[in-house]
Amino acid sequence: MTAFVIVGGGLAGAKAAETLRAEGFDGDVVLLGSEPDRPYERPPLAKGYLLGKSTRDSVFVHPAGWYAENRVDLRTGVTVAMIDPAAHLVTFDGGTIGYDKLLLATGAHARRVDIPGTGLGNIFYLRTLPESDALRAAFTPDARVVIVGAGWIGLEAAAAARTAGSSVTIVEPLPGALHRVLGPELGGKFADLHRAHGVTFRFGESAAEFLAEGPGSAKVGKVVTTTGAELPADVVVVGIGAVPNDELAKSAGLDVDNGVVTDSALRTSDPDIFAAGDVANSYLPLLGRHLRMDHWSNALNGGKAAAKSMLGQPVEYNRVPYFYSDQYDLGMECSGLPLPGTYDQVVYRGDTTALEFIAFWLNQDRLVAGMNVNVWDVADDIQSLIRSARPLDPTRLSNPAIPLPEV
Ligand SMILES: Cc1cc2nc3c(=O)[nH]c(=O)nc-3n(C[C@H](O)[C@H](O)[C@H](O)COP(=O)(O)OP(=O)(O)OC[C@H]3O[C@@H](n4cnc5c(N)ncnc54)[C@H](O)[C@@H]3O)c2cc1C
């Protein structure tokens, strides 16, 4: 019988398995994942789940019985150590499985900070369910929390910590929050939001060393920054980006460059191996270049697309990049990539001070990206405008009386 093997039990892997069955694939589906839990969604780990507002059960992609019901052979706690593309075999501790088609959905891991003192207690990363559990317990009203990195993870963790009553200081070497992903204009608005909730930022400064809370203690007590400042810290959260888990692919001889390189059908350099989700650096026709996206919707849709591609269906994975975040009472969706240097103006529609608006990043009057903040049901329209690549009148764009499709 034909066997399709999926390495990586996250959202991309789970959605690929679901799609194989939904498309009528009748062969064996084996889903191998390192973590002890069945596939779960990560966004709640920095939001509702971290805040204690949602249950553990609500984070899983499928109910526990779904895998057996759908003849998906889910094996948790299994780390694939080697792929042999010539023999069509994957090897893990305790076994070997042959495959006809293989999907790499191994995701990414949190980038580690490499400074003295990283081995001390109460220094946290946020990628997995147990890490979210540990952080939730650490965010107490009297905790002094220092966050390393003002990216999405850092800011969402800050919102959770402040909501729990902890004090929060964020150390970030760049000049602003979310600087690399949103640029200074919108990054500044997020920083203002956090300041209004009592967060202190230290921009232009990195963590240089973690110090123990006292002689003989194994627990962190201070973060020393590159300016020599010593910040008292009961809890440290490091959120400095994600690194693709592409070592398996590399050692199997696949093309790897900041993730597993694929074409727009999510095929790797081996015709029987595919890649999706955070680990894939896929050719995106819309941008005319490869892009690695570590975002929820890319794992969801990329997993589905890769499954169809594995089945030999014609696939062009060409979605507008999409990301969402919730912090305090702010909910937003961002479509496109508003990277500094790719736009020449930012236009707003709505009330930026009341945090109910849409921001548009334009380059020579063409829409590069759009972010709706506490405004809903417009992401599809924004994505259509990005796809159309037609010149837009910024005055009409900023006029809420003109429906977006008519701008
Ligand atoms: C805390 C947090 C909050 C987030 N919030 C948002 C958000 O608000 N909005 C948004 O758009 N995105 C968000 N993201 C990003 C989003 O969750 C990821 O893009 C998504 O989880 C990627 O899914 P994936 O299946 O590709 O990879 P992963 O979720 O990383 O899953 C890959 C799995 O493969 C396993 N694995 C790795 N190597 C092997 C191996 N050799 N053998 C077997 N298994 C292996 C890993 O252990 C892991 O379980 C967030 C991420 C985190 C961590």
C-alpha cells in the first residue's frame, strides 16, 4: 500500500494529514512528531491560553480520537533522525518507515540567546505548551519581568504579563518595537499601546549577561544590558525570533537556505519530498522570490496545499502573507509584508488614537501591505488590492466612506 509520511506534528503536519483524507487518499498516513502532545495551535500559547482564558483542550488541532478515526497513524514523542531519499526511508529512535511521498513539516524553534548566564532558572522561551504553562505560572503580580526582544512574541508576552499584574521592561537593540516587520510608523503605535499599559522599553540596548539573584543562587536576578544597566528580573522571557528546523533536510542533501527550499507547489529539490509551514522557504509567485513565513495561516494553508501536491494535483501556493495578533484589547490582522525599505508612505483610514483603523503601506501608490486594527472583515479586500497591484489614490484610501473595493 502507498505510504505518505509526514515529519512534524504541528499545524502544518496535522492539516496535511486531514487534507490527504479529505481528498480521498486511501493509503497509509503516518504522522511523526517529537512533542509528547498531539498537534496543537501555537498562537493561543501567547494569548488566551497564556492568560488563563482558554482551556488546554481548546488548543489542539483535532480531537484526540480524530487520528484513529481517520486512519492517521499519529506517533508522538518520535523524533526523526535521518531521511534516506534514495531508499525512501525515514529513521527514528526505535524504527524505520518507508515512504512513497514525504512531507517535512518540522517547523521552527525559538532562537537561543548566547550570553553568559543563560543556564540560570526563570529564563523562559515561548514555543511549546509546557513553556506557556511555565510562563503563566511565573507571571505573578509581584514578578519583575524583563523581556528580551520587542517582536511579536515579546509584545504578546508583555501584554500577558501586564494583564497578570507583573511589571515589564523590554530590552530591544533596534530603535523601536516590531521595527523589522512593520517599520517605525506602526511599530511606534504598538510601543505606545504597551507604554499606555505600563510597559517600559529600552530601545537600542541588548541583554549582555544574566546574573543570579544572589551568591549561590541558580535563579536569575538581574539582566545586564549592553549599556551596563542592571535590570532587576525575577523572570526573563527571550523572544528573539524563530529558526527553521531544517537540519534533517540538510543532511538528506535537499536544497536548504533559511529553511527547506521549495517551488510554488511546495516540492523540494527531491521529487518525492515536500515541505510546508515554518520550515519551508517557498517560491511565492506574488513576490517573485522565495519567502519563509513563520505564521499560523501559512502552516494552515501550506499544509493543505502540500497534501494536494503530494497527491499529484496541480498546486500553486501563492497566498498573500497574512499574520494576526491580539494584545490587550487590540486585535489586528496584517496582510502583505510591510518591511522597511519596501514602501514610501503609510496612509490611515479611521481613528488611530482610538485604535480602530486600517493602515496601508504604499509604494509608488501600489499597496504593499494593509493592517486592520480592531476593524474586521476587510482582510480579503486588502489582499485583493495587494494582488491587483494597481495604483491607488491615497486620499480615497483614507476615506472610510469609500468601500475598499471601490478605492
Ligand atoms: C507562542 C507563539 C505564538 C504565535 N502566535 C501567532 C499569531 O498570533 N499569529 C500568527 O500568524 N502566527 C503565530 N505564531 C506562529 C505559528 O504558530 C507558526 O507559524 C505555526 O505554529 C507553524 O506551524 P508548523 O506546523 O509549520 O510548525 P510547528 O508548530 O513548529 O510544528 C512543527 C513540529 O515538528 C516537530 N519536529 C521538529 N523536528 C522534528 C523531527 N525531526 N521529527 C519529528 N518531529 C519534529 C516539532 O517538535 C513541532 O512539534 C505563533 C508562534 C508561537 C510559538
